[in-house]
Amino acid sequence: MGDNTLGAVIARSKYRASINRALEWDASTKCSSKEPCFFKDVSIQYGRQSETIQSESRAGKDFALRSNEALDGVGAGNSVVESMKKLSDFRLETCLPFDDAMQLAYRFTSVLGKLSSWQCDKMEAFLAMFENFFQSLSEESRSSVVRLVYEKHLPKDDGCLIFLGNNIRSYSTDVTKCVNGIGDHNENQSHPEKFNDIRKKLSWYLFTVPGPTLRRLLSQCLQNKSIVPGVLNVFLLIT
């Protein structure tokens, strides 16, 4: 039989307490005793997400800064073709903030009227940079930018929208490829990345070359009704 004296009971209690403290200390090396593991995991995940957001925000500010510098060079008549080419390849994981987007949109809009006097390489580099800017816009910003450009470049006498097709050398080839790439609803759902690339490219052409692009899409819908849902999805990006 065990010793049941008061001293023995106290000794056994202290021993058990020391064992429990040791176990608690071991657990605390993996997770704070004051913070459940679940919350700690969430905290770590939130910290990583915060770092990612800050990194993406810096990338957006960097893109806006470089674009402003390139547009300053264009306004001053400097050769900024290489800078514009680099900006056309600048990839943003998130949309530009609205204020930055609209500030840049005003800059781009002020340059559009000068395109006809530029050499081909400069014109193509500018349009590629402008397209990359357009693709980095949120839905709210995109609608505002389209309205801004049309208000400035939509002639009030004949109502014709801007037509940049003559300045976009790959227009005809790109539109044909995109239109032929639109599948039925199930096909588009099965290949979302491919369809998203198509709708982004077509939204750019609906913005810059609206008349011919719209006619081409509607004509294709008459020939192949299965692509109507996909075409309507494309329109959502520009309306």
C-alpha cells in the first residue's frame, strides 16, 4: 500500500504538477500557451498575406511612377521607346488603385491625339504600354477610363468613336484568333485561363477599335449561337 500520510499526498501532488508543467512547456515550443494553435496559424497566414499585399502595392506604385516618367518623356519629345516596351511587359498581380489609375488615364488621354504624327515603333510601344495599363484596371476604373477617353476623343459632329485599328498592326490577326477561340459555355468553363486571356484581349479591342470589333463579334454570334454566352461575358468587361 502506498503512503497516505499528509506529507506523502503533498509530495505526490507536487510531482504530478511538475510533470504537467513539463508537458505544458513542451507544447509551448510548438504553440504559445496563451494563444491557441489555430489562432497562431491564422496570425502567421495573415502576416504573409499582409506582406504580399504590401509587395503588390509597391509594384503598383512602381508601375505608376515609371509610366509617368515615360509619359513625361513622350511629352518632351524624348526617345522613350525602350522604357515603354518594358512597361508593356510589367505584370501586376492586382489592379491599380482607382486614384492612380485615373491620374494615369488623364496622362494617356492627352497623348492619344498625337499618335498619327509618330513613327511606327514609337506608336506601337505606346499602344502596348497603354494596353497593359488598361488590363491592370479594376471594373470601376475601367468604366471611368473608357468614359474619360470617349468624352475627349468622341467627335460630337458625326458620333464616330475613336478608331485606332490602323495603328495596331496585329489587330486583324488578333481578333480572328480570339473570336475563333471562344467556345461554348462548357468549353469556356473548362479552360478558364484561356478564356480569360481571350476576353481581356477582346475588351481592349472593343475599347480602342469598337465598331469593327463589335460587328465581328455579332457576326460570329449569328453564325455560331453557342458562343453567345462567351461573347456576352466579354461585353461585361467593357460596359
